[in-house]
Amino acid sequence: MVSWKGIYFILTLFCGSFFGSIFMLGPFLPLMFVSPSWYRWINNRLVATWLTLPVALLETMFGIKVIITGDAFVPGERSVIIMNHRTRMDWLFLWNCLMRYSYLRLEKICLKASLKSVPGFENSKARSNDFAEKNGLQKYEYVLHPRTTGFTFVVERLREGKNLDAVHDITVAYPHNIPQTERHLLLGDFPKEIHFHVHRYPVDALPESREDLQLWCHRRWEEKEERLRSFYQGEKNFQFTGETVIPPCKSELRVLVLKLLSILYWTLFSPAMCLLLYLYSPVRWYFIITTVIFVLLERIFGGLEIVELACYRFLHKQPHLNVRKNE
């Protein structure tokens, strides 16, 4: 049965995201064509205000407990995060971890488009086992086989541009219930506890060749399988690793204040925008025009980020890329 918690959570996130895109990001769209760097700087901070909302709702309103063990994050460090998946919602729950270490503002998610239609862990595990059988690999019980092509591509490109400091390997586990899809959240099935175990690898510790990097990634997933087996068959925590809970770079008081401010802001923001739409004709025209622009950018170019990247490349032409194209 649909839960009021689930309805409140989904509607609050949707309204905040929708009206925030129109009324917070929309006014800065022209800046993207003049100075993509400044547009990105402003965009990151505006989006981060919304990213704190699900964290605030999950922990403050629904009482979810988050426990983080292992290695600490270094604020400002340029990092690639790799993580196992137990549900379709892992990326959402990861924000609860990243917020405590000032990573939320700059976090970007890379996902294959086909994963949008993956129904859940069990179905994905069946596909993973088929992949393992075809390629002579062991079958996993707690993780899915990693597709290393995307990982190696990202690491190679970032390392090539000297834009990578470390790789953070995160193992996520749910000691109680594990909501698999958005439907479970709508039914009010929120996880009671989420455990994150973090292992940091400096960029100098990574293999150089693509083949060795792929092998390195597979080994991390083998370790995750064993770690999760010990987690679920044991006391359902990561204390067996011998690594303690990581102290956040933000105090719990500061995190609490941010969560309360986020709930207050977004609770008032969406109704306020609806009131403006109702009262003022120019606001309605702005709303319609901006919405049409966003839709056209998505339909014609594949998304706003594609246009932003094209603007950046046009205004910051990189000679070495042109040389490669000529070759």
C-alpha cells in the first residue's frame, strides 16, 4: 500500500527539482554561452542545495542511520568513486555519505543509459551470472560483475590530464531491509540503516596499463564479495575489517543544521513558486519559455550538459585534441 512517507518524499524531491531547475538554474542559462566555467561554478552550488534535500528527509524525517568506516575522504581531492550496487537507489543513498565530507557539491554520476530500465538487484544478478558463465568468471552472490570499460576510460582520461588524485572504493551494505526500486520508496520501505566502507587508493598506486587496470578493478570486486559475505553472515557491520568509523570533516551539529535548513528552504520554495505563477503573468511566461527551452535541449541535443560541454570546447579550444583528430 502506498505510504504517506513515500508520497511526501517523491513529491518533495520532484517539486524541488522541477521548480529549482526552472527558477534557480534557468536565469543562468545565458551565462553558459559566455562563460561555461562560471556557469558550472554557480550550477554546482545551486544543485548542491537540492542534493541536501533527500539526505535531510531520509535522516531527519525518516530516521535512517548512516555508518561510515574505513579511510577518510580528503576535502577538495579529485577522486573517482567506485561502488557496488544492491539496489537501483544506491546512488541516492550515497549522498548521505558524501555530504559529510564536502563531496556533494562536485559529485557527478556516470551510468550507462541502459541501466535506467534495470528493475532491481536480483534481475541484474541473473544477467551478471550469465556474463560470468560466458567469460569463465566466478559467480557472485552479493555483487554484480563490474563492467570495467567505463572505469578504465574515465581513469585514463583524468590521469592523462592530471586531474585525478585518488580512487575511492566504497562498499555499501544494508543490514535490515533493502528497497530495490523507487516503488519500494513510494510504499514507505526506506532502509533503516546504511553502512558505507571506504578504501582510498592514491592515483600512484593504480596500475598503468589498461589491462592491469581492468584486472585491478576485478580484484576490488572480489574483495567486495568477501567483505559483504562477512557482513551479512556475521554481525551485519564492518567492524571485522578492524577499521573504525570515520570522523566526518563536518561536525554532526553542522550536518544537522544543513539538513534542517534544507528542509525549511525547499518546503517554502516550491509553494512560493506556485504562488508567483498564480499571481504574475510575466512569471508564467518565463516559466513556459524556460520549460520549452529545457525540453528542446533534451530532445535535440540529448541534454543540457551536452550543450554545456560543446560551449566549453568551443570557447576553450584544446590544441592537443585537434592534433589527435587530424591524426
